[in-house]
Amino acid sequence: MSSLRTSLAMIGFGFTIAQFLEQLANRHGAAAALHPAAPRVVGLSLIAAGSIALLISTWQYRALLDYLWSDPFRSIAPDRRRMTSVYALTISMVAVGILLFIAIAFRFI
């Protein structure tokens, strides 16, 4: 869950940087930036890093669940496998991260 929180913060911060600094640069009277594409690149990098970190942590979490549902723990494991709320939330946040990346990369937002 800590990797979910950290990755979600990276995705949110990347989106904020990309949107806020782009809007700030478009304001009337704002000085021209030295590197006008920098906020967008930094924002996309943070969104991509957060999404990739979520994919890696999801893979590790799934491996841990497979281990805990293996034969040595069969006596204390639940009767059937269930999708945990953390797993479902992580999958949905990966989807949100990918959609945000696509939206900002192709300027849909």
C-alpha cells in the first residue's frame, strides 16, 4: 500500500506540474520560458514513473499473494482466492496513470 500511495502522489504531482505550469506560461504578461516544453516533459516523466512503479509493485504484490496461497499456508489460507481491494485499486490507478499520460502527451487535456 505504501508503493500505491507513493506512485499515486507521483502521478498526481506530474499532472499538476504539466497543467499548472503550462497554464501559468499562457497567462497574459508572463515572461517567455527558456524551455517551454520542460513542464510537460517533467510532468509526463513523473506520470510514467508512477505508472511503471505501480505495475512493478502490482507484480510483486501478486507474487506475494501467490506465495501466501501456496501449499505451506493452505491450512490458514481462505478457501478460494479473492481480488483484494488493494489489488483492485492498484489496477485502476495504473489505468488512470496510462490515460493521463496519453491525454497529456497528445494534448487532450
